[in-house]
Amino acid sequence: MPGSNPSDAQAYKSLSARECAKKLIAIRRPLVLMHVRPDGDTVGSGAALCIIFRALGKTPLYACADPIPARLAFLLEGFRPAENFEGLEPVAVDVSTRSQLSDLNGKIPDPVLMIDHHEVGEPFAPHYILRGISSAGEVLLHVIDELIALRRLKMTAKLAYPLYAAISSDTGCFRYSNATAETYRRAAKLTETGIDTADINHRLFESKTEKDLLAENFIAARIRTAAGGKIAYATVTKAEREGLGVLQEHFETAVDVVRSLDGVVIAFVVRETDRGEIKVSMRSTGPDVAAVAMRFGGGGHIRAAGCTMDVPDVESGAKLLLEALAEVRL
């Protein structure tokens, strides 16, 4: 039954990179799943998986509960979203919990595989997870190594392009602490294929629409601080967003605007969605915000996490988060 929780313990088996590669080979009708509020890592890794499946002789489709942001659509050019899920074999990438599939739950068959890197999460399928690694894109490179060793795949510029985008996205263009020496080595190998990394980074970080800038300016004007300036936050209601004439996707970089305030250790944005849900994005320069997000049913990375809060409005959500953060050593 779609969306059910299989009781078979083997359904949640932890796989090696070689086992994961063989499972990809065995899939006949692949459906690539990306997480709600898609970012560059899930879209880039999803696009790379589509390319891999096509190289293996399959016809991949993709699905995401939310629209793919316009600024990331270039990564999925040439691939189609699924319209009918019957008979498809879903593979989730950069999805740490079943809840991150959002509205897809109950519509799709049970995922047959998940590939992820989050420190905090709950496997919902056989999985290959390297917790704490920079990105799902970097995790996928370990699987690609095995596919190459099995002589089922070759690294090409076409494949390297979305993989580099995935890694660059989740490392903040290699500015974050999750970019390790191994991450740089992997990225260097990708650049050797001849991809235009400057173009990728421009598209990801420097190309913004007027509405993106409008959303960022709105957030900058709404920043509030706590804990002597070590915590900064902002809230956005649905009515405020609609009044600006912008979409949810235009607030994707909102938490980065808040985090850029000098002296901030923890930043968060509480946002009301079109469906009235209260969503939170958190960033940190050190303290574990994933642990805080877990208290509200979320998760993520130590320094980048999120959750959906069961509260009536954004201000209630901000108040609860501030109370929880009061217990964190800054």
C-alpha cells in the first residue's frame, strides 16, 4: 500500500555503496524523489540520478511535493515529472525522513531506496547514508565509483554538472565547515570533466529575480535579535508574503540573510506556507540546531536544520523556538 510503513526489517537495511549501486541497476521503472522545499542538493542529486538511470537504459521520472524553484529548474532540463505513480520504483535522494516527502506520502509506492547524508533522520527504505558528509551529491559519488567499477557507468561532463551543483549548493559555494578536504578533492575531479563551475555558481548564488531581492529586503527589515545579539530571527505570514506578491520559493535564502548579521550564532526564520503550515529553517555557526529541530519533529544537520511546528501562527512558533534555544550554550 502506498505510504505504508513496512514491518520487514530488511526493508530498512543499511546498504554498502556497492549494494546501493547494484540496487540502482536492478530498478526497472525509477521514480526519483526530492524533499519538500527543494534546494540545490536534492535537485542536483536528483538530476544526477536521472542521468545515471538513463545511462543504465531506464526512463526516469521525478517527483517533489513542492514546485521546483525557477532558479534550479535548469538542472532538470530534459527530464519529466511523474504524472502517474503506478508501478514506479521510488528512490529518495537527500530525504532524511518520510515526512520530508510531504504530500507524496499516500500517493507513491513505498520507496525502494534512499540515499542521504543528514546527521539526524529516520530511514524509511533500504538506505545508503553517510551521515555528516557535505551533501547528498557527495554521497552519490561513492555510489558512482561502484557503478564505474562495475563498468555500468562513465563519469561525463553531463553527469558532473548537477553533482557539482549539489555539492556547491550544500556547502554554500564551499564556504561552510562541511566542505572537507575530501569534498574539495571530489569537486576537483568533477571540474576535470570540463564543466563550467563559474556558470553553476553564478546560477546558484548570484542570479536572483526582482522577487527574490524583494523577499530578502523584507526579511532584512524584519530581523529581531535575542541573547545579546547571538540569536537572530524573522517571521513571515502568508498574508505578508501575498501582500508582497511573491511565492514561497522566493524566501529560500531568507535564513541566510538573517545569519549574515554580524555576531549571530544561531539564525532562524519562521514562515507560514500556502497551506497554513508553520515551517522553520535554522542555521548555526556551531551549536546543534538539529537537536532543537528534533524537539518539534524535525531534523537535519548540526548547523542547518528545520521543522514543521504544530502552532497557530508564526509568532507562537518563534516564541517556542526562543524558549528552546535558551537552553543551548551559545
